[in-house]
Amino acid sequence: MRIDVFTLFPSMVDGFTSQSLLGKARESGVVEVRCHDPRDHATDSHRTVDDAPFGGGAGMLMRPEPIFAAVEEADPPRPLLLLSPGGRTFDQRYAFELSELEGFSLLCGRYEGIDHRVREHLVDDEISVGDVVLAGGEVAACLVIEAVTRLLPGVMGNEVGPLTESFGEGRLLEEPQFTRPADFRGWEVPEVLRSGNHALIERWRRAQALHRTIQHRPDLIEALGGLSVDDARLLEEFPPIPYPLPANPD
């Protein structure tokens, strides 16, 4: 897979994507990340890529010429996605969609935004990592790249993992997990996980995933059309283990 990133800070993206499993994926050729700096296409000695907005207003906007020139020279894989708070919300389903492509490209904004003609005539769509405003799109781009590339065959070394973890095939949050020691400061691993009864363990895991999703993300249950009869029985069979409640934003 080839991923092109257009950014005023290519070292931020290149540094992040050179680490850990993503770095190994780049080294092995599973994924290719190319960074392009629009400043390289600025026409003045100061490599200016921003200017004041017409009609006035706070801050500066990224000019269209360097962006168009950078994209046209690179001829990047499509779709070209602009990182923007107003874009389609990026989630695990979107990550799976992008992972099935041969490649895609990301455009990182800076300052107060980008000249609208870039949106209208250059990019294919906009993508948002959440209802939050960042100083630029680089952090968001790194998030998208990692979420997508870890789904590619051979990257994680565990092809089942992406299917069973949170927001995977089951559309639920992942169940709580435990490792050694079995007893830590008097807090014991649930007996069912040490039973060796794999069928029972799978039922327990499903029940705990349901409990956690109902507690933290009931909207995901609603999106599934509610609980099935079998799931309702699982909830009765296996009570929830303690799990921290999210802070109340109010």
C-alpha cells in the first residue's frame, strides 16, 4: 500500500511512521509512506505558503498554488483526503475501508485553514478524527495511517486481532483481559479464564464485551439493533466484572 502525505512538517509524519510495527511495515515494503512539503513549490525566497483571507478575519490561510503544485507533481494515489473537523468521522469501519485500497493520500492543513478552492477542485473527500481542533493535520494523519496499516496482512503478525478487538467484526468494545500473575495484590484473575473450558471462556468473553459496551457505548448496541435473545441470556449467566465508569462531562 502507498500512502502520500502532504504536510508542512514532513519530519513529524516520517518520524512517527518509522517506529514500531509501522516502521517495520515500511522496511518490509508492506506499506510505503511518502511525504511531500508544499513549501517546496512556493515561488518566493521565503517559501511562503500562507496569506491573509479575503474579507478579513483572524489568522492566515494556506494558499492554493503550492498545494495544487505539490499534488500534481506527486500524482498521489486516490482518494486524496483533507484532514478537517468537518469531514466524515474516522472510525474502525472507515479504517477497514481504506485498508482494502491499494493506496490513499492525506492533506494536512495548518494555520486557520485552507483556501476553499482546494476543497472544491482538488481533494476527493474530507476526514475528521473527532470533534476537536488541532494545530494541524499531522497528528490526525499519523492516527489514520497507523489505524489503517495495522489492518494490512503481515503487519501485526496476528490476523485475528483486528477482528476481535474493539470495533472489530462484532462491533463491540473488547472484553477485559488478564495475564500473569493470577493473583496480584489480592486481585485475582476470573476463575473462568483459568478453567481450560474454551467454549465457556468464549461465552464469558462475549458477555463481558456486551456488559462493557452497554456501560460505556450504548450507542453501539443500538446500532446493532439491540440485544439478541442469546446475548440477553449471556448477560444473565455472567455478571459484569468491575470496570471504571467514564467521567461525567457535565
